[in-house]
Amino acid sequence: MRRARVFAVILGMPAFASAAPMTVEGEVTATASRWTRDGSRIVTDATVRTDAGDVVVSQLGGSVDGLGMRTFPGPELLVPGMRVAVAAHADLDLAQRTHVVVDRVRVLAMPPGYVRTGPTKAGNPLYWESGCIFVTADSDGTKQLPGDTEFDVIEQSIGTWNMASATCSYIEIKYQGREAREVGRDRVNIIKFREMSWCRPAVDDDPARCYAESAAGITTSVYVDDASSDRDGAIVDADIEINGRFFAIANNGVTLGTESCLADLANTLTHELGHLHGIEHPCLAQGDPPRTDADGRAVSLCAGLPVGSTYVESTMFNFQDCGETKKATLEAEDIAAVCGIYPTNEDPGTCEAVPLNPRGCCSASDRPVPALFLAGVTALLVGRRRRRPPSR
């Protein structure tokens, strides 16, 4: 019996061709699947970023036109974000073109799926019930940018999310203009700049609540937290606060602020608007609680992600550098998150603000989610100590 089982496994494994084998190790950065011209098979060309440069390997299997193909048993299908060591060999097709053919795949790390904010006490992620999220800018703005620059950047950052997700998601942020407002549960989702104090102000029966100085921005959500409600996880209010106390708020490198660490507004705000949608950081910083991604896999430590990883480059990555601007544009991982949470085929067909009584017919308790912050990396506590990025 033992010999028969081993023989069966060997029959199921791809054989090496006579060409000298090679090993390609790195991160899969892109894949493209196609049917062969005769329509008999799907093949996938995958770009693997190695220390020596990009290598394109060819694998049998993939998905095209709603159909998938793979061999069982056989190598794991390559997907972007996966870190792999691929055993391969060079071979020719009938037209004498060279292909680097995949023989075996050893997966070093799977790409994390997108991560959602939450969960509620019942374990549900947070979400908006309507097809629209209404956002208002506090009319005080910031004194660290000339004229009305900050309001232009707010509209641009909102447009970045709306345009990037328009083909695959129904959710849309609706900008409501300016209004003099403080943050708090009032059904008005405010973008507020703080320059004199990086704290939520005191109220009659509670003192000021201050935030970590290293946070360039935070988003605080109020949501239904009631396991007996079918609306558990529904967001009823969300406010964004921008740190102008310990950072110089900038636009394209220009600021009127005096702090040495520039926090590009589009960079910070585009990240925070991701939290507004209900999207979490893609990896765990030191001290973060364990989380699972949308595919049910444990979220990895940020320290385990290689330099140049697609998730390190994403808008929702946890850390930013002084003067950084790359988060102002979305990566595929960011778009996949918003389209996964709010896919077009689940459009509720509504575009309305949260009602005055967000509980509706069901009882629910509104509790604030812990502050979700974009922590800066370089010289964040300006002039006193430096916070270093996680080792990779």
C-alpha cells in the first residue's frame, strides 16, 4: 500500500524537462491569464520580483472569462502579493519562443486579503447601510495652507476614492461643503483640523481626550453594536481629525506650518477616507490586536512584509514618512477592499444620510470604535525622539 500511494503522488506531479532547472524567488507583482490559441488550456504569466530584477514565469492554469483551470495535485496558482520560491525550467513552444515554465511552487507567504474595521462584540465588521457617505469639512480649515487649498484637497481626495471604485462598487462619498462643527455623534461626518491641541475637547462631564502625537490623522466611528439587531455593525457617524499640532500640514511640499515633519494632506486624508469606508490597515503594528482578513486568514505583522511589497505601497499601509505623497493615489489592494465591501451587485439602491433615529425598530447601543490612526514613521515626535519604521 505504501508503495502504491507514493507512485500515485509521483504520477500527479509535473516532471522536470531536460533543460537545467532554476529557482525564482521573490514576490509575485502581476499575473495575466489567457487561453491558448487552440482554446485547449489556460496559462498564466506571472511577474516575480527578485533581488536581481523581474522574472516572468509561465504556469499551467488560471482563470479567464469566468472559467478557471488547475491541476490536482499541482502547484499553487500564483497571485499578486504572494511570496514564493518557484522551481522552473526554460522551454520552447512550437513557434520556438522561450518560456520559463513553472514546475513547482513553494509558498513563502500568502498575500493578505483586505481587512475591515471592527469587529462588533458579535464579531461583525463595520459598514455603511446607504449607497452614499455624506462628508462635511469644518469651515475653520487649517492655517497651515494658503487660501482654500485644504478644501480643494478634500474634494480631490474624495474624488480619488469615488473614481477608482466607480466600476466595481456602488458606494460614493458625497461632499457637503463647509460648516462650523465639532466632532461627535451628530450624524454629520466631519473632517476637522486640529492645530492648537491634538485632543478632542472637554465636555460638561468628561475631560479632553488626547491622541497619540505620532498619529497624523485618526478616524472615529460610532456604530450599532447589538448582536440582536440585523443592523449590527452599521456605522451611524464617522469623523476624521487631522494632526496640525505635531505635523506641518502640507500640499505638494508647501506649508505655512512650522513643524519639521511635513504631513502631506492628500496622503493623510486619502488614508483616513479608507477608514471612513470601513477599511483597516493591511498588517499589524506592534501592540495591535490579532485580526483576520476578508478571507479568514490571520493578518500578518507589518515587520514581516518585504521592502517594496504591494501592501507596503498601498494607501492603507499603517505608516507614512515625512513628506510622503504615495498614499494620495490608490493601489489595487485599496480598490479591492472598497469593492469587496460594497460590490455593485449588492447596491442597496439608496443614497441617504443616517436617519435621526439610527436604531430604527431595533434596540442598539452606539459605541465608538477605537481610534484608527495613520502613524507617521520618521521624526514624528519632532525634536524629542524618532519613531522608526518596523524592521523588515
